[in-house]
Amino acid sequence: MKPKRTFIIVFLAPAVLSFLLFFFYPLIRTIIMSLYFVKGVADNPALWKFVGFNNFINLFHSQLFRQSLLNIFKIWFLGGIVTIFFAMLFAGILTSGIRHKAFWRSLIYLPNTISAVALATMWIQFVFSNQDFGLFKAFFRFIGIQALADIQWTEPNFIFTSMLIAYCFGSVGYFMLILQAGIERIPVEFYEASRLEGAGIIKQFTRITLPLIRDVFRTCIVLWSIAALNFFVWSQMFSPNPDPNTITPVYYLFSVVFGSSMGTDSNFVNVGAGAAVGVILTVLVIVIYGAVNLVIPERKLEY
Amino acid sequence: MRNSTPSLKKDMRLMPEYTILLIWLIFSIITIGWIFLASFSTTREIFTNNLLKSGIHFLNYWKALVTQNVARYFLNSAIYTCTSSIGILLVSAPAAYILGRFEFKGRKMVINTFLVTMSIPTVMIIIPIFAVMTSLKLIGSMFTLIILYIVSNVPFTVYFLTSFFSTLPKELEDAAAIDGCSPYKTFWSIILPLAQNGIITVGIFNFMSVWNEYFMALIFANKTELRPLGVGLQAIVQSMRSIGDYAGLFAAVVIVFLPTFILYLILSGRIISGITGGAVKG
């Protein structure tokens, strides 16, 4: 059916306008801003001072910003391996024919539905607590491993690891759901046939499951990468003030543009530097998309 | 691996699987349960491992709700979440309907634009919006955050609903047109009721993500009267920690955690199908 033109325009207008006003315009303005020195967030563009690529150069000279990039790289790489591994493990368990599948699935997804602030507080104030009631402390003391019970989870040398553990725990459920849905689309006959041919669980996994869910796997990598680049809440919860151990680019940007003093960091009070951080993150998103497309090209499988 | 009929023999073979799940279950129950009990105890009892020894203290909740403004934050969160969840649907559903069911020039481009928008880091749009809202004198009103929640969730919702609308039978509009139904009326009284399922699913999904949003709220809700729960909780955690009121702290955590937890208990099936439906298709 050929619809009326006005009808299409009326229905599309709100969504398209919201895109143009709240995504397109700000995006362009942030890119331009990254080339300027800007003192206040709300400063009129007439007050901006053009500095070329200096904001970017200063950022890469800043110890703290470089550390923030290293931190999200570790979150992305180490956290990614741990999270996807456990997500895969749980997806496998859920599709192995266990009883009460829906219950277990809801349970593992549960942390994703809780406010990250509440979840992080639970971890910091109870699980990782150095007080006697701290869960890890009490548990390791109970089973008699004093070395583990003595770990000060929220002290500088452990805080990054603690944060990563808590974050991965909360993320596993989401990726498990996506992977599980992918596995369930594979016809059961494939597994039955391979069993008759004498294939074990490992072989079934590497020869049937993995190749057939590669597109789902791809989605997981992209989603994980975007989440890692935007990492903020957990970092701020674990370190209410920017701390080199846990800082991430978004946290750095937040402090430079909206907030707390950054000590001797030269980017402090330069909103342009904040905009430059945003541009760097966007470039990283594009790079990751490109890399994923290169390594795992999209291939629609029919089965 | 994949197999569906449970039997006792299989249960035995699946022992390792059950063990892993049980560890997760026990960890969750201990953590949530302990915090729940601690929220009804006194701080002294928490530190001496004697939870609930002197009975149940509702005072912790009273302190959190009234003294620490949690009631106010709660109300704010409810306003932000309800208004923007409806707003998101009002903007997204018509657009998704057009994109999912009609062919026109530029359709593919619009769809792709929304797809790309989903992966743009939020920080890219925050600074200019803050500047514009300041010059419009809208910083310090709830309006700013509501608008932001609407626009930031529109791309995903349009994407989700587009694929949903396109699965409805193709003949609906033709039949309605023959009966003399205008396209607007067709959308409102024929298509929307049929799309109820998808709309509710994505609605719940948006509800939860707005309720739990933190970053934008931290920037745009910069005073007590504007703060939603998440940002409020963060402030409370800092202050209760410094005065050492751990019982009150855990009570505040429970108040933040409970609404989405209950919603999830009732609606977990729907929420989960929303996520898998949205993510796997891409």
C-alpha cells in the first residue's frame, strides 16, 4: 500500500527531530569543541579559544588520562574474557536440560536489574568489607584460609581487582541471555546426530555450538566493548574521588568538566579537554566496530 | 549439550552443573538476605555479628526515608521514570510503525541512523546539552532530565518496535482502508492493540533502565529536590559512612533495590524475552 506522504512525516517527525536536536547537533558541537579551550561548560562559543589538537596532545601527556585508558583496556580485555567465559558456561548449563531452567536464568540475570549504585554498595559495604562481618573475610576465615581472609579488598592494591570482580558478576547474566538465545536456535538434531557419531561435549561445543553462534558472539563483543568504554558508575562508587587505580576516561571527563579538582592535572577547568575525551571514545567505538568486522565478518547462516 | 527431557539419571549426570548454580544461589541469598536483616538491626549489632538481637528496628527506614530524604528521591525517581517511559513510547511507536511497515525513500537510512546512534557514547552529547539547557534556564528543573531520558532511549525503542511491527500480518492496513479507516485511526485502534505485547516489553525495559540510570542524573540533578534514588543513595552512602550509621545505610540500599526487584520477580519472563528479542536479531 502506498501511504500518504504527510502521514509518514507526521509519524516520523518526533523521532527524527529528537535525533537531530539531541544527537546530531550535540555530536557536531562536541567535535568542534574538542579543538577549543573552553573555561566553563555553559560558555558562549564566542568565548572559546581555538587551540587545534592541543587538547588531545595534553590528554596524552596527562599521566592520569593515560592511566584511565589503561584501566578500561584491562576492564575490556580481562573483564571481557572472564565475563564471556562465565556467560558461555551458564548458557551451556541452562541449555543442558537442567530442571527449573527459567528460575536459574532469572536468578543469574538478577544483578542486571538492580541499580548499579545499590549493587556496588552491597559489594563494597558487605562482600568486600574489611570489618568482621565482611562476607569474603568471614568465609575465608571459616574455611581456614587466613591468607585470603587477610586481603584488604578495598585498599589501593586490590581495589581494581575488586571492582572488576563485582562488575563482571553483574554483567554475566546479560551476556548469558544473549548467548543462550543463540544456542537455542540451533536445531537439536545437530547434537543428536553428532552424539551418534561419537562426539563428546567438548567436540560438540567447538564444532557445532561455537561456529553456529558466531553472529551472537559478535554482538556480545560489540556490546561488551561499548559498555567498557562507557565505564563510570562502578569506578565512581569504588573511588568517590578520582583515583588512578580505578579511573576511567568517562570519570576523567566528568571530573574535568563537571566536578571535583584534579590536583595538578593541566586539563582541569578545560571543557574542551572533556570534549576531546568524548571524541577519543567515539573513535575507539569506530575502531572496535572495524576490528570486529575484520576478525569476525558478518555471515548469515541458514539452518 | 542440548537436551530437554529431565530424568533422574540425567540429574545425576548434571551434578556439576547444579553445583555451580547452587553456589551462585547461595551467594545471592546470603548477600541480599544479610543486607535485608542488617537494615533492621542496629549498627552495633552489625559490627558484633548479632543481627536482629534486640528485635526489629523500623527506625532505620524512618531515618532513611525522612531524615535522609529518601522519600523525596523515591518520588523524583517515580516522576522521572513514569513520564519518560511514556514519552519514549509516544515518540518511538509511531516512527517504528512507519519504519516497520511502509516502504519509502530513505527508510533504510533512517533505520541505520538510529542503529548508529545507539553506540554513540553518551558523553558526546552531554556537554552541549548542558550548555544549551543552562542558557535556556532549564538546569534545575526536572524537565531537562526527562527530555534526556526520552531522547537517549528512543533509538533502541524504535529499533526494537520496528522489528516487532514488521512481524504483524501485512493485510491489516489494506483491510482497514477498504473499510474506510484513516491511517491514523488504523494505527491507534488496530495496530497498537495488536502490538501491545512488544510495547509492554520494551516499556518495562525502559522503565528499569531509566530507574537505574546514574550518569546523566549525577550531572543534571544537582540538588536534593531533583535527585533520583541512585544519585541520592550515593550521597547517603557517603554521609552515613562518615557518621558510621551502617544500619541506615543498608536500609537505604534496600529501599533503592526493592522496587526493581519486585518488578523483576513478577515480570522476569517478559523482561528476559525483551532482552533476547532485542539483542539477538541484530
